[in-house]
Amino acid sequence: MAVPKKKTSKGKRNQRHATWKAKAAVAAQRAMSIGKSVLSGRAQGFVYPVAETDDSES
């Protein structure tokens, strides 16, 4: 099993954690933007399923 040769500094650990948190914030913002565009009907280039109505069977 691989073992690190030296202890990672607190600064490096905090930097890695901050990067991970920033990626999550960007992904959440992107998801919110896509959701808003889908709900408003302005979505272009984004494929999503559209529920079919049962009016055609009547």
C-alpha cells in the first residue's frame, strides 16, 4: 500500500480543500442556471425529457 513520505502541510491541505469547495460552488451555480433556463423556456442546446399529455388518446 502506498504511504506518503512526508506530512502534508496545513497550508497545502487547506488549499486543496478550498479548491474542492470552489468546484462545488461553480457546479451548483451552473445547475441553477440550467434549471432557470429550462423553466423559463429559453433553454438552447440542452436536451431534457418533455412529459407527453394523454390528450391524444381521447
